[in-house]
Amino acid sequence: MFHRTETVPVKVGNLTIGGSNEVIIQSMCTTKTADVKATVAEIHRLEEAGCQIVRVTVNNKEAAAAIKEIKKQISIPLVADIHFDYRLALQAIENGIDKVRINPGNIGRREKVEEVVKACKARGIPIRIGVNAGSLESHLLEKYGYPTPEAMVESALYHIGILEELDFHDIIVSLKASDVPMAIAAYTKAAAAFKYPLHLGITEAGTLFSGTVKSAAGLGALLSMGIGSTIRISLSADPVEEVKVCRELLKSFGLITNAATLVSCPTCGRLDIDLFSIANEVEAYISKLKVPIKVSVLGCAVNGPGEAREADIGIAGARGEGMLFRYGEMIRKVPEAELLSELKKEIDIIVDHFEKTGEIP
Ligand code: SF4
């Protein structure tokens, strides 16, 4: 898997986005930011699912004030999402935010931009420029007629230019569109046009089902080209689902080292066990593991041993029972009713060994 390493590394709290670092998973809170209790609870759920950076909307003074308390109660970097109002950016920075998402060209007078940049510089806080096909600057819409990938990249370069003029370079850029081909073209052109790390996303992608497919299509195409240093999937769903989709997508490209993978068959007429419920339960069981274990759940002995050879642990069903495999070797037969619990026990043994030694046995 090619991973683009020629981007400039940018520090966000205790993490670094870009350079040769892993693609960082992000999500965004759905709570009112001023509701500290609800926001912290959501961030903890996101972190447990594997979210590495979380963004909150800062749309009023109460939200900016809440950042101080939220920061005390979480351990992953926090990003403030700000539109237009530079005073909210200053207040968020003052309260300990780790990154600001704001477009310098939308802040207004030069002195206001300078103030935000000065505050970010003083605290080592990066700025994400968030270009969105749906809200391009009017001069670009006049020039291009409608949103195009070229207009999006020109918008990014316009905002980058403002920051560079002020000798500010801790920049991350996103170029989001809900149209998949447009987003792919915009990110591809941006990757060729500048070296700042790219934050990938398909905006307003849709519900859990359609949004997952759309995001996987667009962001998968980009990741396969080695483009993207951080990623957020936008779904009309619980944001924990966004994190799960991010992790699955990165796994598909070998871009995540601390996640468990499930291989399961689609089933066919040979099936003699209740495979769907076993596969779903195993998926839920391993979804939060931070261990690079591969588990296979196959319906019968036709492909079971072959797939299990590639996995660390696996099962293949038979009539009323199943075979447990470790690295392709059958270790024992188990009645169907005990198949799931026995597989979980074997997974626990591998996880335990990994946690003690850092290696899969
Ligand atoms: Fe069918 Fe067996 Fe293949 Fe599953 S593993 S699809 S049950 S042949």
C-alpha cells in the first residue's frame, strides 16, 4: 500500500498529521458543545470506538467557554469548528483548543486574521482550511460558473496564501463535496498542488448505509492513490458509526495497525449452522480490540480450512457443530451451541498474549 509521505507533518495536540504517520481517524460531536456532560460522554464513546481526534462546533460564546472544561475531561485532541467569527476562535484558543477549523478568507478584515494567526502561533495550534463545494467564494463561482474541482483547489490556495503571507504553515486542508467524482478530482488536484496534509471527507454523504457506500467509494479511491493524512466519514447516524466505518476502510488498505479483521463467508446451500448471528456477534466482539488479529468465520469445510490458514483463529461450520482452526490447523471440534463462546476464548488467549508481548502468538 502506497502511503503519501511527502506531506508536511503538522502537530495536533499529542498527534502528528501528515508526513509518514498513519492516517488519523476523526469524528465530530452531535451534542450542543455548551452541554459539557453530554459532549464529554459522546467523546468518550468515540474514543473507545477508535476516534483519535474529535471536533466540536463552536457557534457561540457558551460553546467556546465549555472547551476549558471539556479539555480537562478528555484525552484526545479537540478541534473547534468555527465559521466567520474570529472572537470565538480567540476564545477557543484561549481555552486550550488543539486545532481550529476556520477559513481565513472568511474572517473579515486583515487585523482579525492576524490576531487569530498570532494566537495560534503562540500556542502551536494548527488551522484546518475547510473548502466545501457548497460554499465556495462568490468570486470563484463567478469565474467558474458553478463548483468545480479546479474552483475548490483555487479556493484552498486562496486561503493558504493568506496564512503563508503571515508566515503561518501549520495548515491542514479539506476539500469536501457530496459529489464523489468531484471530491476525488479536487483532492487529487490538491495533492499535486501543495504539500499540506489533506483531511479527507465526502460531505453530507447520507445515512449509515448509503453514506458508508458513498464515502468508501470516494475515500477508498483516494486512499488507494496514497492521498489523505486524516479522515472523517460524515453520516446521518451516531458518530460512533463514522469511526467504525473509518477503521474498516483503513483496514481494507492496510493503513491501520491496531485493528482486528473479520473474514466471513456469504453462506450458500452448504450451510448447516446459524452463521449470520455468529459473524455479527464476532464482529461486535472484535470491533473495539486494538490488536491486529484476523478472525475467520466460514460456513463449511469447503473454504473454511483455506481461509482459516490466512487467519489467526477461525471456525468452519458442519452439521450441528464446528471446527476451530488456528493458523489453518484444526485444533478441535465444538458443538454449535458452544462455537461462539469457544471462539471468543481463543480470541481472548491471543489478545492476552499480544497485550503482554506485543506479538500475535
Ligand atoms: Fe458456502 Fe461453505 Fe463457501 Fe460459506 S464457506 S459460502 S457455506 S461453500
